[in-house]
Amino acid sequence: MNTIFRLLLEKLKESFFSVIPIVILVMLLNYTIAPIPLWNLILFIISAFVIIMGITLFNLGVDMSLIPIGEHIGSSLVKTKKLPLIVILTFIIGVFITMAEPDLIVMAGQINGVPDSVIIISVSLGVGLALVAAFLRILFQFRLSYILITCYILAFILSGFTGKDFLSIAWESGGVTTGPIMVPFVMALGLGLASIRADKTSEEDSFGLVSLCLIGPILSVLILGMFFTPSGGSAMTVPDLDSVSDIGLLYRLNFPEYIKQVAVALLPMILTFVVFQVIKIRLRIKEILKISIGTIYTYIGLVLFLLGVNVGFMPVGYQLGSTLFENNSSIVLILVGMVIGYFVVSAEPAVFVLKRQVEDVTSGAISAKAMGIGLSVGVAVSVGLAMLRVATGLSLLYFVIPGYLIALLLTFVVSPLFTSIAFDSGAVASGPLAATFMLPLAMGASEANGGNIYTDAFGIVALVALTPVITLQLFGLVYSIKSKLAKKAMVVPTTEDTIVELDYSSPDQEDESSINVTDEYNRDNSGISIDNAVSTGYNEDSSFQHADSVRMEGNDG
């Protein structure tokens, strides 16, 4: 119980620092350049704390239930050793886990003219196929960069055929899909699947799954856009409030809907685990109880999260974007967007994990602090570009095609592990706040500008997911250059080769004929002992020194 309580406090701290920067920024904007009605501001603050509690319980439940479920299912799938069965079940699991993704549920609700279920099923099918491709890559050791190049080129081609209004929605779907349910579950599933090979690359293979699950939905929704067209404007409605009782009524009316919605979303995944438990996994009662409690936390957290987001967070974000554009110039909108992007990603808990991961991979050559600043600046630029699109109506393709081409070209000069982590990182920055606050903010500004939200506002999450990929690839390039320079800096001493003659004639003469190699080196003023004769040292002025080769000649006595 103490362990769960400590974990709960840790998750509360993480969720608090994720949401509170947005609350502070909204308060500052409200009292300076974008005032909103008092009761709407109170609704926003109440909703923010509901979201904090929701994310806290949800993340606690994910750690206790979803991640263990993913690991157990992944390892049990591998143990069947039946490739067709593994492929089919991996596809089904990918579909089911995506249906429960909260960010996807939120985005689908913002598209008029297309049923929410059509969007969710289309995206889920894309993730299912991507997860199968990821497993086959692990099994047959395909290079991730080649698969990504093929998929993104196909996405560029399909973008020329899909409907104009569906284009940004399709590219948006990748960022919102890789959210707080899918990413940890897929990473855990990947660790289980990668255990099929116990070689030195199996850990690397667990990376890259998320990157494929990001491009998979983009392809499936681009195809969907050939047959469907969204209609009308935003589905967002801003409540008219006069008292606390109005806020309470708003929550009370929406609460039953999200209880039902979350139950439907989580049910397929729970049933999948039950089937595996009965047939294959067969965990002990204690483990089942822990997973069951975690599932309850996940359920309650997801209900609170969606309730807070839909009742107060998104409508006020939409209203703020509209007021911000009406009262100020486009330049102010872009600058505010950049500030929001910078602070949102800097407070994202998953970013802290990513920074430590990169610092470990590079053995400290790339510091966590430098990574944090790089990611924050990158996301700030991406949100600024998104607001530029809102103001000018520029196509999303002007940004995603050059951006991903740069990222894909960099895969040829950075290590495969860096490539995998970089493309996985797109899911890190595009967290819950991107879909639930920044997208409504862009939608409000777009409609205030008289624009089309489907072509101008949608795409902000896609840009937020793009910049970390480029940022990490550039850090990978810097690391690669540093490594090459370090190798070139290895200075070979100019001392003459030391010839050491050893006489093996008899044991009795061993003491007389043995030569102290260290003394011999000292006479040559090399200052390097035999222990360091074949090793590389690093001195205070950061220049590498490598000992000259030692040729040892012996006679036969």
C-alpha cells in the first residue's frame, strides 16, 4: 500500500507540472491581451484540476495494468512460435488498444460530417497493420529507416489524392494516436516481442514500434479521405455560465456519457487479456488482483480526463484562441503559440524520460539539459508555424514534406538506434495537452479569422510530432561527428618501436632473461606502462593518446 501511495504522489507531481504551465499562461493572457468571461475562466481552472486528477489516476493505472498486460501478452505470443497466429493477434491487439486512446476520442469528436466511429476504426486499423509490420521487422531484422522511407514516400503520394479538407486530419491522426495508452502498451509489447531473439540487438529492436504506429494511421486516414469529406465548422460550443451551479450542472449532465464511452473503449482490451490469461498466461491471483486494481484506476482516470477536457478545457481553449486573434495581430498569435509550445513540452513527463534515455545512449556526450532546450525550442517553432498556417492558410504539406525529408535523409548518417529513438520521440511531445488545448486554440483563432479549421487549424499536432524527430536526428548527427573527431584526435606517439626479447630457454634462467617492459619504456621516456600500452587514455586537455605498438620478439633458446 505504501508503494502505491508513493507512486500516486509521484504521478500527481508529474501531472500537476504538465498542466499547471497552461493554467498560468491562460491566466496571464486573460489579464493582459485576451480576456475571457469570469465564469468561463473558473470553469477552466476547475477542469484543469479535474484533468490533473484524471492524468494521475490514469498514469498510475497504466503502470499497474497496461504495461504488465503488454509485456505478458507480448512474451506469450512469442512462446506460441506460430507466425500466422502471432501476426493475427498482434493486429487485433493493435486495433483494440487504439480504440481506447483518449486523444483519438477527443480528435474524432471535433470532425463534423464524419461519424466518430469511422475515424476511430480507420485509425485503429492503421495502428494494427503498423504493429504487425513492427513485429515482422523485429523478427526478420529489417532496417527501420528503409521501412520509414517507404511509408513516408507513400504518404506523400497519397496526400496528392486525398480530399483537401481531410489532408491535415490524416497527418494529425498519427500524433493523437500515439498517446498515453498506446505508447507505454506498445513499448511493453515490443519488449515482449523482441525477446524472440536474445542477441545484442534485441533491446534496440524494442525501439521503433511507436514510430511505425505513428505513420500507420496517417496512411489509413489518407485513404479514408478519398471517400469522406468533413462538413461545417467546428463542433465546439462555448457554454454560457452565470454561477457555480451552472458549472456543476454541466459536469453532471456529461458524466454518464463518459462513463459509458470509456467502458466501451476499454472493454476490448480487457477481454483480450482475459482470453490470454485463461489460455496462455495464467498469472497468480496476486498479480491478477494488482492488474485489476490498476485497470480500475485507468478507468476512473480516463473518465475524469475526458470529462475535464470536453466540459471545460477545450471550450475555453477555443474561446481564448478566438479572443486572442480578434484583439491582436497575427504576430501576437504566433508569438503566444511559440511560448505555449515551449512551456508545454518542457513540462511533459515523457520528455524527462527521453532526455535521460539519450544521455545514457551517448554516455553523457549529449546532456539532458541540451536535449531539453533543443526539444522545447523545436516544439515552440512548430506551434509558431501552426499559428502561421492559421493566419495565412498555408498547406500543411509545405511543412511536413520538407521536414520529414530532412529527417529521413539524416537516417543515413546517424546510428540506427538514434533513428529509432528519434522517430519514437514524435509521440513524446504530442502529449495530451497538444490535442486538448493547442488544437482548440488554433481552431478558435482559425474561425475568428474566417478560415477553414480542417485545412488551417488541424495539423498542429502533426507539426508538434515532427520537430522532435528532426531535433533528435540533429543531436544524433552532432554525436556522430563528435565520435569521429575523437577518433581522429587519437595521437600516436613518435617513439621508436620497443623490441622486447624474451628468452624461454629454461625456468632457472627466467629471472635473468625476463625484461621489465615498464623500465624499458621509461628509458625511452614514453611514460606509458605496459598496462596502458594497448589502451586509449583521455587527458585533461581532452586530447586522446594512444600508445605505440609493442613488438615482442622471442627466440627459441
